[in-house]
Amino acid sequence: NDDPTPFHTAHEMKIWDYAGRDPKLNQLFNDAMASDAQLVSKVVIERCSGVFKGLESLVDVGGGTGIMAKAIAKSFPHIDCTVFDLPHVVANLKGCENLKYVGGDMFESVPPADAVLLKWILHDWNDEQCVKILKKCKEGIKRKVIVIDMVVESEEEDFESTETKLLVDMVVMVLYPGKERTEKEWAKIIFSAGFSDYKITPVVGLRSLIEIYP
């Protein structure tokens, strides 16, 4: 589906291109992602630390200013972490002993590592684009892809959960060409990208952790 989003129609460019030209929007977007990453990183590291077992290197694709990667690097000093995002996002950001920033395009290539992390990334893209991203990740990984995203339940949920998921889905539809997915829809793009298996673990709120194996 190459139809432009409402944002694209209104501004004649994608939100990422617009943010690259508008420092205020870019800062607002990065701050919002950083705020979410602070909560998610704390919960994932405390409750799901086993997901990082055996890893010596990790690339946080679309990792923004590096809040998530910094937390991982601090908690697991033996893991070399790379924050990989668009050049204008990582410009002027400084790393530390086991964390560095790299600018690039995930549709072209992803830096090699034991694992790739995709937090709130794939719901921004349609199925075809997600398959492309996952294939690029598969080319560079030794162990697995770690996805943190929403998994929509196909069974009936409480009203507040359903309402929140629908709201997030609508926001995504306005800004991005993506959507929120059920487990069946996740499985479709995972296997279409050439992966053999996956495991879903609910993490916090609407978010789940999906481990995807080659």
C-alpha cells in the first residue's frame, strides 16, 4: 500500500522528512520516544533480562537518542550496543565505552550484531515494508531480532484496553503507513521475511516483547 498518509497529504512529505527539516518537531518526537523508552527499558531489564543472555553485541534500530540502548549498555556492560537511526537523529550524539551511534537507513542495511532491537518501529510500516526491514535485520544478525511492539488480541478484551489500542492505531494511521497487528498478522510478516520461529512475551501495558529467530 503506497497510498500517502493524511500527514503526507497535508504536508507533501513523510513525517520523518518533515522532522528532519523542523528542529522543534524533531526534538518533540525524540523526547516522546525517549520518555517511552525510559519506562520500557526499566521493565524489560527487570522482568525480561533473560532475553539478553548470551549476547555480546546489539543494534537498536531506530533507537533515537539512545535511551533504551544506554539502559541495556549500563545493565549489561559486556554487550556492545549500537544506536542506529537516521543521520539527523543521531547527529552530535556521543556514545560511551560500550555504546556508539551510527547514522543510516534500515531499508538499505543494518549494522551486524548478535541481535537487533526494534522498539515501536514495525507498527509504523505496512506489511511489505516490515518484511523488507526484517530481511535487512536477518542479513546482519547471529542470534535473533527483538521486537517491542503492540500485539492486538483477537479475543474480546476490556473496554479500556480496546479503546486505547484503537486510539494508538488511529494515530499510527494518520502519521505512518503502518498499523497495529494481531499475532496472526505478526506471524505472517515474520515468516514472509524468512524467519523460522518467534516467541511473544507480554511486557507492560499494551507492549509485548517478540523474539524472532532465523
